[in-house]
Amino acid sequence: MNKSGNFLLLLAYLCLTSISVFGQNASFYKSSVILNTGSGNTYYDAGAATGNSDFNGNNLGIYSCTGTLILSGGEAEISKGGGCDVSSSKLAYRIYLLGSTSFPEFSEIDLPLSQDFGTCFSGNSCQSWAKTNASVNLLSGLANGNIKLKHIL
């Protein structure tokens, strides 16, 4: 068989075998980090465009080591389709001194399912996973200095 015949056979094989490929998809369309500085929970956008302040790049201010900076939790709103199932969500965070060359491991807060919105974007289903009462004292055990709080949702 010549080269063009081999190419046509390969092309036919790829077309026939790729017909049965199905895709699954899930995506975050809104996420928040929730902090409490002593006057109640404040939501910071971690991956959304709302009226809340953005968490990334935000200077949270100056605190004494005996002050109040509580990580109350987080919220993740997801869209899922194509047979995709989301069974859990977590907020991972770590806090360290700026200029550090070694970084602590991430700690995690489980975000339980808080609401099922049903059908939303393009026929996908949407859910909210959230925890608002984790009460993690971010200042506990820290030395004086500039610190960075990093998160992953």
C-alpha cells in the first residue's frame, strides 16, 4: 500500500475511534476567602468579580501578635457538566514571613457542600461549597515581621 493509502486508513481510524470520546468538565466560577479582624466576617474575592475586595495582592494591614486575624473559611461555587461529579472542596493556606526561603506545608479547611443550585450555565449544574466558622487564628505563634498568607481553592 502506498503512503496516501496509509494516510487515509489512519485518518479513517482516528475519525472512527474519536467519535466515542466524552468530556467531563468542572470549573470554579466564584471563590472567596473569609477573614475576621474582630468585627465579623469579611469576604474577599479569590476568583470572582464581585463588589468585594480582591484577596490576591491585598494588604490586610498591621496587626500585633496578640491581635485578631481569624481565617473563618472560604466559599467555592462550581459549575459541573458532562457527567463530572465533585465530591469535596478544600481551602488550602499557609502563612510565612516575607523573604523566607523555606515555606511551611499548606494547612487545609474542608468546605462542605452548602447548597445545590440545580441547573445553571449551559445546562450544567452548580453547587456552593463553604465553611464560615473555621476560627483559625492566623497570628498565633508568629514572630514580628511582614507576613504573607497564601491560599489555594
